Amino acid sequence: MQKLTNWIKHHQVAAFFIFAYALSWSVLLLYFSIFKGDSTLGVLVEPIIVFSPALMAMMISGIADPLPKHESNRPRWIVFIVSWLASTAILILYAWKVYQVHETAVVVIMSGILAVFPAWVLASAHARTPGIRKLFSTILKPRGSVFWYLVIFLIFPGVPLLGMQITRLFGGKAEFFLADMVYQDVAILLLLEFLHVFLMTGGINEESGWRGFALPRLQSRYPVIVAALIVGFFWAMWHIPIDIGTGVPIPWILENRLVWNLVFAVMMTWLYNRTNGSILAPAIFHSAMNAFGNQFSITTAGNVLLISLAILLIIYDRMWEKLPSDHPAVHQAPLLDA
């Protein structure tokens, strides 16, 4: 056991990728091969899969930097209870408004169970273990100017909207898929979708691991663009089994995972660095991308704008260079045992 612990301490990024894949892919294999993709079971299985990056980052951070522990566990439990209540309420509303599920008792019970996962991640910002506390602290105590967080929404839904308008200007067809709904319903649906992604399906559950844990460690060794693309590649490949299992067409899997995931990995890396290593920035970007980006027709104009923006960010921020070793977005490794 001590040998494994020492290996994890000295190979944190490799351990993170291996364990995150092992947990999510093994559960997916059981789910699709033995349980045949049962939708009821899937509701309970999904959090184990999608929270694997956060859970593995938490485990490895605790192993790598375990002492000295903070004295009180009370702040963590306060945050956990408040987060659990808020997450439960959001999940209940999401089930009612988005999925139109009205079995109240079932919805409340299932929402309460699922809300444990995001509540645990949010509460880890006050964990007693130093490594865990440091990793998750920027979710509740974000760094950087508020300006960079507002820029996120200029990209999503801003760029797809602009692409749609350019397409229409030149006589093409592009639509907003919720156009037939009244304004209030659209606003409620998009807000709930955003909050659901942030809590459960791409926000804090993924970004605590990909950008929060792996990226700063890679940036301590490699130029920014290299670190961004390594994380982007493993982030993309992590999705492949669920893409195949849910019947996503192979051409779209290849385009989405090998092109768009890498484009968005560049943008999230840029935001992470601009906010001095704040997990909240890529978590919000991921949530906005999933919640808002899917509500518009995919347009050539929008695609060109997104790729152009990624290239511009690489050039403007000179991402082919390494960040200074004392940059807040670069992992500062504690002394490790031999």
C-alpha cells in the first residue's frame, strides 16, 4: 500500500487519468453490458461516472498533501448542508420543469440522493486535508476579475447567436430551438439547465479534475498550449464509451471529441489562467457551453468564429510559452516523501 501511495504522490497526473478512467469506464461497462442501459438505474449510476474526475482529484490531492490538517470540520459540514439543500431544490425543479416528472415523492428522494455529490464537492473547499482544501477552494472563493467571468457568456451563448445572425444575413437558415416558447419559460428552462450542468453534468464535477487538478500540474512542466491539449485529449477520450453506448453517430463523435473538445480546452485553459487558477471559470464555461450552445443551429459562421477565437487566444497569450513557476495557475508542489 505504501508503494502505491508513493507512486501516486510522484505521478499525480498519470494517477489521476488512470483512476478517473478506471472508475467511470468500469461503471459504464457494467451499466451497458449487464444492466443493458436501464434508465432507472442510470439515474443512480450517472453521478459515479460524471463525478469520477472530481472524486479522483480529491483522493490524489489528499494523498499528496495530507498534513497538517485544519482543526475544525464544522465549516465543511455547514457548507455541505447548505449546498445539499440548494442542490436538492434545483434538481427537484429541474425534474419538474425540464423532464416533466411529477411523481413528487420519487423526485424528492432521488434529488436528495443525487445532491450529495455536488454538495460534497462544494464542501471540499473547506476540507480539513490541505491538498483537498487547496484544490477546491476556488469554487467558493474565485480568483481574478469578474470581467473574465462575464466574458464566458459572450462566448456562450454570444458566439452561436452571432453565427446564427450572420448565417441569416447571407440568406441561410438558422434557428433558436426554444423560439416557440414564451420568454419566461425560456428563461426558467435555460437557468435550470445551466445550474444542472454546473452541479451535475460538466461543471464542478468535471472541471475540478480536468482543469482544476491536471492542468496546473501539467503547466508546471510544459508550455500552456501543450498542457491544454493534453488535458483536452484525455477529457475528450473519457467521453467515448458513453458516446458509443448511447448511440451517438461515429462521425459526430470524431468531430466533437477530436476537434471541438480541443478548441474548448484552449478556451477553458485561457480562462483558468486569466482568473489565476480559479476552477469556477472553466466550470461556468463548461456549463454555459452545454446549456446554451445546444439551443441554436450549428452554423458554419459560428464554427469559424469559435475556431478563430481559439487561435487568437493562443497567439495573444503566447500559449507556446510556459507560465512563470510562481503563477497562481501553476501547481506549487509540496515536499514529497521519498
